[in-house]
Amino acid sequence: MVKITVVHIPDGQLELELEQTAQDLDFDIKGVRFITPLLIKCLVSKTGSEIYIKAQVKGRTELTCSRCL
């Protein structure tokens, strides 16, 4: 699990890049198997008491086709 302490976020922008397994993030999606760790890129913006997070998550998955069920 990833935790960011809000008081440690500076005013302005902060870029974060990390790699986590789906299991570490509690991603348990029926019919989806994550076959690589997830690469997560975040842009955290703080203005006063407001915080905005824009994130991109990339990884490889294996899915069961709905036609094959």
C-alpha cells in the first residue's frame, strides 16, 4: 500500500514514480490476472488546502475473453 503524508506535500507540484504489485495495492479484479508489476506515475498538485492527483497506471494483464466463458 502506498501512503503519502499530506503535510509533507510542498505547495506547487510533486512528481512521484513507483512500482507496486497489484497484490500490494489490493487490486483483486475477477477475471483479471496482473502478470507484471504496475508502474505508477503521479503528479500531485497542492494549492493551499486543496490537493489534486493525476495518475497513470501501466502494467500487463491477462484477461479471460467473455466469448470464451
